[in-house]
Amino acid sequence: QVQLVEFGGGLVQAGDSLTLSCAASERTFSSYVMGWFRQAPGKEREFVAAITGISSTYYADSVKGRFTISRDNAKKTVYMQMNSLKPEDTAVYYCAAAYGSWYKTYADGYDYWGQGTQVTVSS
């Protein structure tokens, strides 16, 4: 059982930056693909970014060029640097883990989830 805990959400203004962190309990952290998803009120959970164990990355078109996902396998932590934030980025952001070497862009592909952290971007 992998436990994931997110940190770093908050209230920011449009154009600001924010960094989310997700700490994992799993000793074989590097064997997991890590993903970030988000869910806005009344909307379905959507894929944001993913990173493989060897740090290959993939992004949703809506965040490409603004968000950067990274990981530190020694610290068992995945990060997401979010720049040029927009009001439409407002959502609860979730960290997720999937065992394996290939990224997945759908929520059902992930086995473990964090509790979520709220990001609110005011205009």
C-alpha cells in the first residue's frame, strides 16, 4: 500500500507561481509512474502531468509550457511547479501513483491517490 501526501496548495493571484509536492511512503518509489490530476467543482477529474521513474514527462495541453513536473527518487517525492497560473487552474490537485514504467493519462490507470490539495487562483 502506497501512501501519498500532497503539500503546497493555496490561494494565489493570476500570473503567480506555486509548487506542489507529493511525498510517498513506498521504498521502491522509482518503480512507480507518478501523476498529477485536478478536479474543479462540478467537473470530472482531469489529467495534468505525469513522470516516469526515469523522469520522462508528459503534460496536458492546457498546462504545457506553464507547469513542470519533476521527481526526486531519493526523497520519494514528486513536484509540480506551476507558473503563470490562471483562474481556470483552480481545482483540487491530486497526486497519484501507478506501478510500472509507462505514463498514463487516465485516472483508472493509477492505483494510489493522495487526499488532494486545494489550489485557488483569483483573477
